[in-house]
Amino acid sequence: MTLIQMGKNAKQASRKLSVAGTDLKNKALLAIADALRKNAADVIKANAIDIENARKMGISETMIDRLRLDEKRIDAIADAVLDVIKLQDPVGEVLDDYIRPNGLNIKKVAVPMGVIGIIYESRPNVTVDAACLCLKSGNVTILRGGKEAFNSNTALSEIMRDAISSVGLPADCVQLVGDTSRESANQLMRLSGYLDVLIPRGGAGLIKAVVENSTVPVIETGTGNCHVYVDEYADIKMAADIVYNAKTSRPSVCNACESLLLHKNVAEKALPLIKERLDEKGVEIRGCERTKAILGDSVVMATDEDYATEFLDYIISVKIVDSLDEAVDHIMKYTSGHSECIVTENAENAQRFTANVDAAAVYVNASTRFTDGGEFGFGAEIGISTQKLHARGPMGLKQLTSVKYVVLGNGQIR
């Protein structure tokens, strides 16, 4: 099927889904969750093919972990679908309601965006998370996953389509692009007239390509070159715990810490303790000259490229700075605008950091790993928006709606 035909099908399905009530949408989501559990064996079988192919392509084990599905992970995906059911439906919410001097009653109402295209890489759970969030918010989705997860994505999308149609909604509320070539991605980027918005989820290269080439409005998500700055007034043990969690709990995700900054006054005391924790996971440290002077030859000399890199692996860049201002300057030079953290017991420094660091989420004394829809109370997310237009930070249901003005009169003319 051509993308043009998929776009036409999506537009047709959108007319029905956009006016579907909350009960019907929740019924579809419940059917999806049940179907995922019942068909877990088929999904795992398809996923095994993807993992075998990934190893043949030389993909790292860290990235394969993002790809892997087992019964436990499928249960977690199904549970996330049930969590979406519990969330308040934003569609139809009256955001503003007022009467003009001429008697016009103007209501600002939340409405679906329409048809959302999503281009993503590797993680097959995105197929379900994205489709279900879009469905609950009244949006039809056209999904284009990467070749690494093609078999898994196909199995998941077919399960969802069958479940959706079983409750009386169009199966085309969810469609998966069957072609994973670069050309199919380019065609999706140019599907103006059918797509209302395009959301890329993946690495910096994918996001850059979509932003530069799309004729469809784009919401940027995903890239996370996240920093933790250990201030001169930091609790050193807290800093070590935060860095260890932010770097090693799951290094392949966008909210993992990629770079560590330390004030010169605490570096000699803090670095050995932090390194001791990071050594538990075999984290490679790429640091500045002062870092190497403290920690010795185990440190690889860092380059400007290292400071700009989202490693998604057990690697961290480290720099010792002379001041909070230098830390902020370094962060603003290399940040992707995702999540940044300061560890400090000084309230003034915390305030200066949060005011001057421009990112979707800025933390004081907490791990960057909390930048997540579930942790923010949004439920499953479609991504972390690192831009400033329309939505920023974790994108849950409310961020997937637009607005419509409903104007009630009694014969007014202008």
C-alpha cells in the first residue's frame, strides 16, 4: 500500500475516531491490552527474529537490550495501556469560556490534532505506547519504525488493529509503514495534506534529518545529552548516588546522564567516590586534564566531541570547572535541551542554575532519570519534547491535543 493511500485511510479513520467517546476509546485500549497478553508468544517469536538479525548486523548488546521483548516486558507494555485508560480524556475539555461585550460566548475546547506520523528507531514498545496515547487523545497514527524491530512492530501493530476493529472503531486508526527504507521515511516527511504533525523518536541523526527535510510540522523529541553538575556546596554522597543512578540504571535511554561537571573545590573529594560507584558497572570515564590528574591513567582524555555526544552506553564525559557560571556555560554549549541537574545544598546556587539553564527539565538534587511521562504523572508518553513550540518535556495525552474555538451567538453580525 502506498503512503498516499495510507494517508487517505488515516484521514477517513480520523473522522470517526475524533468524535468517539471516552468509553469507546477505553474499550479499544482494554481490548489491546488483553490481546497483547494473549498473543505474547507470537510477539516474542517475531522479536527473536529481530534480535537474531540485529546481532548479524553487529548492533551492540546495549542497543539489543532496547529491542528485546519477553513476557515480562510485554506484560509491562500491556499494563502501560491500562494506565492510559485511567487517565482523564483531554478531548472536549473546555479550557476557557467567556462572554464578549457583544454577547458572543466563546469557548476554547481541546480537540485531537488529527493524524500523527511517528518515525522511530529500535524500541518496539514505542509502537504500542505511541498508538495508544494517540488513540486515547482521538488521534490516528501512521507509524514508521526502524528495520531492527520490523518483525516485532508488525506483530504488535496487527494485534492492535484487530483489537481496535473488534470494538467498532476503524482498524486504520493505527497503521504501520511496511517499508523501512530511507525513502519511505522521506515520503512520510512530505505527506502534507494527510499528516497534521510528525514526531521523530530516536537518535540525533534521525531527528536532524526529519527537522531539516519535513514539509509536515515537526515536534522534536528524544536526544538527551544530559548533565549532572556537582556544586561546591554539594552533599558528596548524594552526588555519587545521583550520578550512579542517572548514568547506570539504564544507560541506553534519553534521560541518562552523559556528562558530569564538578566544582574544583569538591573535585578531589567527590571524584574518587563517584568513580568507585561507576566502576561497579564498568563505566569508562573520558575527562579533562584535571580529572586525569585526580583519577590517574584510567581516565581517557576527553575531546569536544565527547562533551557533545549522547553515548547511550557505559561511558561518561567529565570536566572540572572553576565556578557555577562556567558549569552553566558548558551545559548551554553542549546541551540538547533535555534534562540537566545540579547537586547542591545552597539555595541561591540552585535558583541561579534553574533560572539560567534552558532545558525541558531542570533538576535540583534528583536524578535526570525522572524525566519520563510515568514519573511526571502523565502515564505512558509519546516522547520527551526538547523544543519550545506547542509542547515541551514529557508528552502525554494533553500535549497531543490542539484547540478549537466554539463561538455561540444569537444573531450577532459585524
